[in-house]
Amino acid sequence: MNDRMRAVVPAAEVKACCAAAYGSDIMALLLGDSYHPGGLALTRRLADRLALRPGQRVLDLASGRGTTPLMLAGEYGVQVIGVDLSGANVAFAAGAARAADLADQVRFEVGDAERLPGAAGGFDAVVCECAFCTFPDKPTAAVQMARVLRPGGRLGVTDVTVDPGRLPAELSGLGAWVACVADARPLDEYVEILTAAGLRVTHTERHDRAIAAMLDQIEARLALIRMTARDRAEAAGLDFDRVPEVLAAARAAIRNGVIGYALLIAGKPS
């Protein structure tokens, strides 16, 4: 996304739109339990790369409906705080934690990535899946993530990557922020942002196939939503008339290497 487009879409509007979209039932129908490419399989790979151990404190930033925090608590024995901009997501996730009998290990709160709650050095690890690309002020968010990590702590990110100069017009504008492509960056730019925040990127890997697989899932779910919940979807802002051209543009962009998906691990110096 170019500087002109960033200026056209105010940060407050981006945040409000993303919070409303990702807190809606329609988004849950579209994306399933995990709101990111690769699902829990990629989350487990991220957790393994972070070398999570029982008893560690983990922050999940943009935690959605709580799928990742509940899995990390249940399978890795960590204590997790999930922070999300959507109050609806936080309420849903808290209920899910109680239902899973994990409320003593996991809690959720409403929060902004650019103004994270918690004391400096309070977490052993921070996880952020398919959300960094949507933060309007990425350098500030990166500084906040570094602030809450203890010395020697680790950050794990999975996110959309783009070649912004080749992003098609169909994938720009406010709706594309929600779709995680409008302000996504090349992998090396994410590395630069995290490095500038005082973190040291130690590992990166590509998972471009994961985003193509997620598009297939979305397309299949859209067909079901069109038949069973079209009115609700359109009321939430989903434009079925534009779906084919947007999906086609996204597939072409993935095929041509314009859009991809990546995993990054960074550490805070001891």
C-alpha cells in the first residue's frame, strides 16, 4: 500500500473496521476457528520455534476468539493473555476459556497493539498471527511488543507479505485492510521494522501455500454463506458481486509472487 492510500484511510477508521469485521459471526463462518493461514498446524510450528515451556507467560496479540491461546495453554502448559481490539471477540474467547476449563491459565482483554497493557518485561514470549500487517502504525506496535518482552524473550509472527508496487487495484482500499493485504509489507521490511524496535530476527521461513489454501477454504465457505446467510453477510458489508474479481485477483497475486505468507522469530537481547 502506498503512502497516498495510507493517508486516505485514517488509522482510527482502519482499527474500527477491522475490529468490527473480525468480531462478527460472518468472519467466523468465513475463516473457521483459526483466523489465519496455516491454522493450528502453523501455530504449533510457531510455538515450537519459540521453544515454549510450561509456566511461561505468553501474550497473544490480536487473539481473536481465543483459538491460539487455548491451544497454547492446553498443549504447552503456558499462561496466556490474549489481547484483541474487538470486545465481542474478547467476550467470546473468555467464555471459550471457561468452557475448556482453562480460565486459570488464559485470560483476555480489550487492547490496542500500539498501546499494549502490562509492565515492561512481563512476558517470556509474544505471538502475533496474521495481524501485524493490519496495524496502522507498525513501528510503534513493534516497539510495544519489544517493551513487554523480558530480556531474552522471543517474538513469533506469522503474516501476509506483499510486493506493494505490484498489488492489483482490486486489493486496495479499506476492505483490503480487513483482508490483510492493503498494508502488508515485504518480508525484509518486517525484519527492518522489528530490528528498529530493538529485536533481533533469528529465523524466517515461507509458507506461501498456506494462504492459497485459505483462499480455497474461503471460497467454499462463501458458497455456503450465499445459500444460508446471505442477508446477514451483506448487512455486515460483504459484497457478493465483487467476490469473484477479488478472489481472482488474489489468486493471480499469489501465483505471481505478489502475495505470500511468512513466519518470523525474533529475540530481545538479554
